[in-house]
Amino acid sequence: MKLRRIEVTDFRKLGHVVIDDLGDGLNVVVGDNEAGKSTLLAALRAVLFERHRVGGAAAAAMQPYNQSVRPEIRLDFERDGAAWQLRKAFCQRPEAELAGNGERYTGDAVEEKLAEMFGFTPPGSGGSKPQEHHGVFGLLWVEQGTSHRALGIGSGRNHLALALESEVGQVTGGERGRALLAAAEERKSGFWDKRDNPRGEFRALAAQLEADREQLATLQKQMAEHDAQVSRLAGVQNILARHTRDDSLNQAIQKAVAARAAAAGVARLEEKHQAAVGGVERARLRLDAAMSRNMARRRLAADLATDRSEMDAASAARNDTSAELARLDAIAGKTAACLSEAARAEQEAAGRVRRMEQAIARRQATEAVERLTSQLKLAEDADAARRKATAIADATRLTAGDIAALESLERDLYQARVRLEAAGVRITLHPDASQSARLDGRLVASGELVVSRDAKLVLEGYGEIGIHPRGGTEDLLRAAETAEKAFQQALHRLGFAELVAARNALRLQENARAEAANLGRTVAAVAPGGIEALKQQLARNAVLVSAGEAADCSEPGDLEAAQREIHEMRGRLAVLESEARARRAAAETARRELAVLDERSSAAGLRYGKRLEELSAARQVTGDRVLEDELAAEQQAFQAADQERQAASAALANADPEAKQLALRQAEQAETMIRRDITALDIEKREIEAALRALGKDGLGEQLAQLEGQVALGETRLKTMTLEAEAAKLLFNTLSQAQREMRDLWLAPVRERSAPYLRLIEADSNIVLHDETFEIDQVVRNGVAEPFVGLSVGAREQIAVITRIALADILREAGQESCIVLDDALVNTDEARLERMHLILHKAAANQQILILTCRERDFLQLGAPIRRM
């Protein structure tokens, strides 16, 4: 099919658009954004694939915004050399008419004839969907913004498969091959899941056999356990019989009774030994008390002698310190008198220095007032000039960007005028000297005129001449007027009549700003802390000048001499103060030491008196001889108690208490263990007998024989089914491998048709399609396969357009010719690749009709194809 003429009325945003004279090869339709290019493609889809009686959301989508009209679309096209005219009206009074090749159809018959002619599936009650109802047109008509996505073959897959099979025949990769593979897969799926794990009856049989094997193993284990229990019962009975025969429990009881009697005799000896030990301990305590009393009497007599010595020494030290204190007080008095005299002389010298400093400071303040007055005037003058320059700079808020924007608008205006002048009509006037000419009522001089719009030229002596420029001058004129308006509006917004005035204002503003910056630096240099700080400094110096007494004639040299003198006097004063402090400190130290010695002498006398009273009172209660006799008696009592303890210890050791205790513990444990063993064996015997009775009731032998036969039968059935399942898997895998091997043959026509186009953008590359969906799977470049989805958006656009062209070639050669419609399908392609894609489009246009819808006219000006503007 080749499109010849498209006329759209009241369809969405399109009021009335006519695109005619569409040629066999490349055709470019240009429109600005929102001009309705994509709507034109939607109208093409509607006239071919939407039922004229469609309603609901599909019909509402055809109506212009907030309007209720009758969208109508007319399409003239050729098919197999015959011309056809198709017209459909939707919503209000829906109509459909198709005429051509000597035939005419109306109403629903039009829908049936279109479906028959183009091999698509008509939609139901709702609107059509490209993937389901548009056949190969869903592949070859590309909507804006979708060119880099999947091809979207959808319902056109069968047409493409037939076209491929017409070239390569019925191979494994074709429909019959896929049907054979599907049958093998269905057979395999009866035995295996997608991960090749058993399923269905095959899995159930294997599971049942495994369960029977587990039950068989359980029965065999139970049978072995039965035999082991019988053997164990015999062993338990033998041990119980041996206990009865040997009378082992009674023997253990008798040994325990004898061991307890021996242990009781040892316990009596231990009690006697403990009593002797207690007697020794009590005798030791009494002896220690007697020794303590005797030692306390001796220490009290020694302490009394020590206190007498300390009292005599403290009294002698106190007398020596008192004499030293009197000497130090006399020296301190003399030093204090010298210090007072030196302090008076230092105060007089400090007064003289202070008066000299005040005189010199007043003289320096006078000089500073003169200097600061000059600086203040300079800073105030510079600051006033700076504020004036700043006001000039702030008066105009121009920026370099504003001027750049004006210059850009001026360039656009100039280019628009140049294009308008180039497209306008040129008329050269050579009137006689007495003749005149008027253009639209305006007197014109001789020479060349350029007319870019419809005009009336009046020639004196001849009459009127109507001038009607063509070739798109109206658009160029509107563009020039728009550029002029934008330029003037920008000037007006900035407050200027001309661009030169704006440039001068910006220059004046920049000069004023630079001058203000220089003056600001001058102010900062003259008054670093600011003008106010400079004023305050001047005021402080003025106060110093006006304050104080009359000026002194002292010079800095006199001040330095006076300062050196007072420095020396203060040094001497510091030495005297240090000596006075040291002598006062020495006297104070001696005074404190004397107080301490007074206290120590008094304390020593008190201690001696108290100790003498304490010793006299103790001797009145108990004399020294009585204490010594008591100590001797306690020593003899302790020796007698210790001899008794030694005799008890020897008797206990001869009785061997450890052996008696071990023998008792051994006898008691033997009795306990034998009694426990007999009880446990008796319980175990009863448990084994009960378990054997329970196992005997289940008929283990019969169950074991029956289950062994069942397992043997299951293994035979599983072996047979396993062979069948493995055969089904092998068949499917073999056919799958064969299909993969034939994939290149099945898709070879696509590779052959796309190769000439691919060479124009990138050598040594090819496209790999999925053999079932025909979607782009990979792109192989220089032997390296890359996933289609991993390419950049621009690369995917280019590969998808080339693939559609190649598939269109295959369909055309199979008798299913259809034009290609690309709605801004290369917007993400860089300039270099776009030039190569133009070559590809030219190559494809030799055999295909290609309709390009775009808002980027400059990208296709050099394409060499007729351009129609919406």
C-alpha cells in the first residue's frame, strides 16, 4: 500500500489538514510541537482500523477538547497498482465508504473489505489496539517516543512468519518445527517439570516406591529388634539367677553392720581427743592472760621513765627559743624604719614621673589632632564620591546577560530578515525621469525592491501590478515579525530604545561600579576602622589636649632619667621589703615555735603526773611479786594439759580411723549397688517381656514378606516408566538443539536484508531476532554480542528503524507491501549518525514508501525529500 493523499477534519486538535502529492519514496511532513503530527498518525490508524460506528472512550478521544463535532478522515492510497479512496466519519452520523478498482463498499462492508485487503483482525465493540488489531502496520507505523522500545510486532507476527517461510521453506525454526517441538515438550511435561524434576504419575510412582522401601526398612529393623530383645532377656535372667545363687545381697548387709561397729569405736576415741585439745586451748588462754598482765606492769614503769625525760628536754628547748625571739624582734624593728623612709622617697619620684608623662602626652595629642583632622577630611570626601558612584551604578540594573540576550534576539531578527529577503520577490525599477511608482500607496524610488507579502505596485502610466510571493514567505514574514516583536519587547522591558543605548548604559554602570570600588579602597586605607572610628580617635585626642594643667617643658630624655631613677628606687624598696618580710617571718616562726614548745612542755608534765598516779594505783591493787607468781602457776597448768592431749592423739592414731571410715563407705555402697542392680534387672526383665508380647501380635514375618513383593513390583514399573520419561526428555532436547541450530537459517532473510543498511552506520555488525517473537534480541558488533536493551537510546532507535525497514522489505517481496511511517523516530540520534541514517532512508526509499513526521525541520532539510508543512 502507498499513501497518496490524507485529509483530516475535526479530529482531535486538527481542524482541517490536507497532505497531498505523496510520492513513492521519501516524504517529510513538518510541524511544530503541538501542531498535530502525532494526531495525523492517529487519524491514519483510525481511518483504517477503527470501526466507523465505534463508541465510548475511543470515540470520545477523537473529539476536539470540549467540542461535539463529526470527525472525518479521507485517505487516498494505491494497492497492487489500483487507486482507492477511503472515507470514514465518526461519532455523529457515522459513515464509511471505500471505492477503487471498479468496486464500491459502504457501512460495515468497508470494515470487512479493509480487514481482507490488509490482513488485520478487526476490533470488537471497543477501540483498536496496535498490538492486537493493526497487523503489520503495528510494526511499520512508529509512534513518537516509542522507536527505541520493542518492535511491537503483535498480530503481524503471522504475516512475517509466512513471509519468512516463503523464502526459507518449512524448517525446524518454522511453524511446523515449532508445532513438533511443542508436541515433544507436551510429551516431556507429562513426566518432567521445567527444572527436569519428576512430576505427575512418574513422580507419584517414585514417591510410592520410596515410601514402600522406607516401610520395608522399618519392618526389617523391627524384626532385628525382636531378635535382639530375646537375646537380651536371656542375659538378664542369667544375672538375676547368679545373684540368688550367691546370696550377694545378704553378704553385703552383714559387712556393712560390722563396719558400722568399728566406726563407732573410732568416733569415741575422736571425742576424747577433741576434749583434750579443748583443755590445752583453755590452759593457753589463761597463760596468755597472765603474761599480758605481767608485761603491762613492766611497760607502765618504762613509760613513766620516758615521760620524765621528755618533760626535762621540752623545758630546756623552750628557754632557748624565748631568747632567740627577743633578738629577732629587735632586728625586724630596725628594718621596718628603713623601709618606711625608702617608700616615701619612691612616692615623691613617682609624682615627678607622672607629671612628665602628662606633659608629653598632651604634646603628642596636639600633633595627632592635626594629623587626624586631615585624614578625616580626605576620608569624608572619598566616601561622598563613592556613594555618588554607587548611586549611578544602582540606577540601572543591567547585566552582561541582558545585553547578550538582546544581541541574540538581534541576530535572530537579522537572520529572519535575511531569510525573508532571500525568499521575497525582487523587482528592479527603471522608470523614466517623469514617471513614478507606488507600493501599497507609498512612493518608491528606482532601484531594486524586495516584496515578501502580497502587495500592490502602481506604475504611473501603466496601472496596477499585483504581487503574490510564494514558497513559504508568509511563514518567514511571521517569523521576522515575531523576531522584531521579541527584540522590541526586550528593549522596552529594559527601558531602552536601541541596543547601542543599552550597551552604553551597561558600560557607564560598570565604570561607576569600578570607581566606587576604588574610592571604597581609598576610604579603607585612610580610615581602616571606619570614618566613625576616626572621628572618635580625633575626639579622644582633642580631650587630651584641652584637659590638664599648663604645659611642662620636660623632654623625653628627662622622663627617661626620672624613670630610671624611680626604677632603681623601686629595686631598693623591693630589696628592703623582701628583707623586712624575711625578718618578720623569722620572728613569727620563732614565736610559733615558742608556743609549740610551751604546749609540749605542759603536755609532758601532765603525762608524767597521770602515769605516776596510774602505776601507784595498780600496785595498790596487785603487787609486782603477785603477778610473777601467777604467771609461773599458769605455765605449769599448760604443760599438764598438753601432755594429756598428746596421749589422746596417740590412741586415736593407733585405731586407724581412715581405714575404718573407708571400710564403712565401701560396705554401704556395695549394699546399695547390689540392691539397685537386682531392682533394675527385675524391671528390665518385665519391660522386655512386654515388648516381646507386643511385637509378637503384629505378625512381623507376614508383613515383611508381603512388602518385599510390593517393592519388587514397584521397582519394575518405575524402571519401565523411567525409560519412557528419559526418551521423552531426549526427544525434546534433541528437537530444541535442532531448532537452535536452524535458527540462523530461519532468520537469515532478516540478516541479509538488514546487512546493507547496517554497513552504512557500522561495519561488521548484524541484528539477532528472537526466533518466536521476532523482537530484537541482540546486536553483534565485531563478533561481540550485546543485549538490545543494554544499548543507548539513540543506538536502539537506529537499530529498530533499520530492522523495521528490513522486515518491510521481506513483507513487500512476499506480496504484503505497506508504507513505513516514522513519527520523530530519530530524535536521540547525534548529527553524525543522523547523516548516515539519511543515507539508509534514501536506500530504503528505492523500494519502499516512507512517511517521516517531524518537528525538527532542520534535521531533514538536506535529506533531498519533498517537505510538506502542517
